[in-house]
Amino acid sequence: MKMHLRIAVKDDCRRILELVNELALYEKAPQEVTITLQELEEAGFGSKPVWKAFVAEVDGLIVGFALYYVRFSTWKGCRLYLEDFYVTETMRGRGLGKLLFDRIVQEAQELGFNGMSWQVLDWNEPAINFYNKYNAAIEAGWLNASLSKEQLLSF
């Protein structure tokens, strides 16, 4: 098994979107993925890219990714926000997640960010156990809030 970690390129977007859908299924919310391939490509590789990702390949197939963007906090300053971090089920336990996560930590350090943040579902014990190995602070008390595209257009 030949593992390789690299920066995502536009041609990876189709596979990244497949993995996003796998992640949504794992998180019991497959209906929530509404982004199109074109939107993903434009947001990452268009005239104003807003995200960057690292992909993990095994024998030439992308089996995991870590996608982030810059988040600004009035309390903390610039931080790396890890939007999605996923390794396919069949490849878990082989060190790919650690490679990806360590690379994201390195990216935050290289860019001089004041920290990094992400979300984890409270029932996702394997992920929580993984993050605990990094002594991550997992906060309680914050509720997610959002408006959909349809809701935005209704105002």
C-alpha cells in the first residue's frame, strides 16, 4: 500500500464531493449536501478561492481529505477552520487520519494562525477519541445556527 499526501487540485473536486457525500451519510444527514461540483470547483479554484484541502491517496485513489478555510474571530484573530476531515471507512486505522490532521496543524503553524477550530458531533466517539489524542478542547454550550440559501432569498 503506497500512501501519499498532497494539496488538492481542481481535478480532485469530483472525488472530494464523493467523499463529502460519504461523510454526510456517516453523519446521518445525506440530504444536507446540496453543493454542486461546479460550485465546489469555483469556491476552491475560481477567481476568489475560499478553501484549500489536502488529500490522502492510496495507490493513486483519494481515500481521505481535510478541507479548511480561514476564519476570523473578533476574540481570537485569524484561525484555521477545519470544515471537513474524512477518511473512508475501509482505510481507517492505518494512520491516514493522523497524517492529514498533522498536515493541517502544520498548515496552521506555517500560516501563523492563532489556532484552529472545527466541529465534531457529540455521538461520534471515534472522532472524539482521535481529537483527544491531540488534547483538543471540545466545547459544550454552543448551538449551531444557520440560514439556507432559500431563507436568504426570502428576505
